[in-house]
Amino acid sequence: MTKLEEFTVLLVNETTDFRNALEKLEKLNAQLKETKIKMDLTEYKTLIQSHQEQMISNIKAMERFENHFDTTIKQAKIYPNWAVVVFIVSLVLGVGAVVVMIMGYFR
């Protein structure tokens, strides 16, 4: 009978310990449900705002570069003006020389 009494005492102790632990868990659970967590977003808002400002300045810089590039392309010429004039004059003189030679041949 002593063994049986020891087992029952041990079982009673374990159940009371379990009940006490369960009560503590229930109290903790109730406290967790009542606890409200607030997030502080001010630091993130400032980071996002500075990032947006930086992106706006980058976009403006890209637009300025694009405008400068467009104007440079519009002003770009393949040949300089003096080369074009020399070519046209030599072409006219060459055609004139050929015409004079052909007229001299047929006379």
C-alpha cells in the first residue's frame, strides 16, 4: 500500500504543479491579449522621404542630361561647312570641265 500511496502523492503533486503552470500560462495569455504594440514609423518615414527626394533629384539630373544630349545631337554635323563648300565647288568645276571637254571634242 505504501507504493500506491507514494504514486498517488506523486500524481497529486504533478497535477497540482501542472494546474499551477496552466494558471500562470492563462494569466500570461490574458496579459498578452491586453498588450497593444505600437510601431514607431517616424524613422522610416524620414528615410522614405529622403529617398524620394534623392530619386526626384536623380530624375531631374537625367532629364537635364537627356535635354543636353538632344540639343547636342541636333547641332551635330557629319561634315564641317568648309568641306561641303569645297566639295560642291569641285563638283561644279569638274562637271564644267567635262562639259567643256565634250564640247571641244565635238567641234
